[in-house]
Amino acid sequence: MTPERCTAPASGRTRFAPSPTGYLHLGHVANAFWTWGIAAAWNHDVLLRIEDHDRTRCRPEFESRIYEDLTWLGLAPEPASLASLRAGPSEYRQSDSTAAYESALALLARQGLIYGCDCSRSTIAKQLGDGVAEGKELRYPGTCRERGLELGPGIGIRVRLPDTPVVFEDMEIGRQLQNPARQCGDLLVRDKLGHWTYQFAVTVDDLRHGVTLVIRGADLVSSTGRQVALARLLGRRRPPVFLHHPLILGGGGAKLSKKDRAAGLEAMRAAGRTAEEVLGEAAFRTGLLERPQPLATPEIRALFAERYRPPGPVSTGP
């Protein structure tokens, strides 16, 4: 089976897409570092997208700080996206993009691919029984597929995923084989509270924004197959190029979170750390440098130019 892998054009678009649920930390810096570094090596623009689909946790003050932190780090997003976000309602902010998501949902509905679901995570876990390991992703068993629930308040919406393998070539970790229908089951695209889900919103956004390169942490690699499958249903013939970079781990070997105050940019800046020192630490802790050392923004490109060359033309699978 031929892997899903698109041709990287001479120029294109990637994105930095933080969620304003707290202040940025070193893990975000690492993702920004890899994103801008590879974009510079590949002659890609970096659009800024605010992924605030979780309306219960996002705050305007966190979004404002994102702009300040990127300026401090010397990382400039694509001007059009930044100007649009700062001006008010924007296509680059998920909470302002309801019309785009409804349009995509209508396209799936016309294909007979959506249905209502009133299952909760706890009810799904009970249905799956004792065979589910703690912390393991729950595979939705299709409980509501044929129930014919009327869509409305208190009812989530799922999309039927084909039972078809997805093979894609990741620029960092190599060829990946996933079958989303067996991995996660039919995908929840809007929850019972009416919120669009991450998987749905990010797939629609990457398609409508013309994103040709997706750079994100290795913890999200399991999401890729389902996003490729969903994008196919929405009419995307060729997926983006994907690269999942190493994570910066905190205490106990867990991924850094916004609760790790010592790794927060706010604390690092208050302690007198320079932007160059922070960028250098992010590069070191993701394996790009043998030891921590200050890095100026113009030096980032050289770390990626030889290691990650744009892929050549290949055929894609059916």
C-alpha cells in the first residue's frame, strides 16, 4: 500500500496553533521552534491559528499573551493571519469559525455519514468492559449508529469512518499504519454541549487554510490517520506532509503541561532568561543540540535545512 504523502511545493503553508487555555511553556516553544525552523528551510509561511474550540477553558488574556510571547521570541507569523486575529473576529480563530464547521458538517450529512449520539465517555467504557486498559483510548463501539436519534440539544454528532487502513510517511518517525475505524471508532465531531471537537475543527481548518505541512508533537501522531480519513470525506485529495517531533518531558516522564510553572515562559522571562537562551534550551531538549546554548532566530533554519529536506513527488494511495 502506498503511503499517504503529498508533494511539498516550492512554497506552502504550515501553522502554529496554540490553545489559549493558559500561558505558553517550554513545550510550546519547542513546537514553535520546529515549526518556524522547518518552515524557513522549506520556504513555507507560518500562519497563526488560535484553537479555542474548548470554550470552557479559553481566556482572552491567554490569547493576548501568545502574541507577546511570539514577538519576544522573534518568531513572526504570517502577517495576514496575525492582523486578522488582532482586528477582531477572524477565520483563524476557531470560536469565530462556526459557519465553516457547519458547512463541512452539511457536506458530510449530504453523504449520509453523520448520526446523533448520546453516549458519554463513562457509558462507552462500561460497554467496552474490563478489557480497556487504564489511560488507553476508548474505541467507540457504534452504539448509536442505527438508533436514528434526532439531532439537537444534548445530542452529540458522529461521522461514520470507513474501515480502511491509512498509511502515511512521517518526516520524523517514518511510515505509519493506522486504521481509525478500529482505533477510535466513528469520530465525534460535535459534543453534547454543542462544542466542535479538536479532531474535526483542526481537519476542517487545515483544509480551508491551505495547510501543506503539519508540524506537531509526537503525542498527536495517533490523531493523524483519523484526520487524513476525515479530510478525504471532506474532499481533500492529498493530505499535508506530517512531522511529529520529540516532546519535552517534565517530572516523572510526563509531557509538559501548563501546570509546570518552572517551564512557563512567564517564569523564565521573570528569571531573566533571554529569548535566545529559551530557544536554545528547546532545541537541546528535543535532540537538536548536544548541549544548551543560546540561539538567535536566524540560526534556527540551519538546524533543519539538511536534516529535513522537502519530500519529492510520490503517488498517494486510493
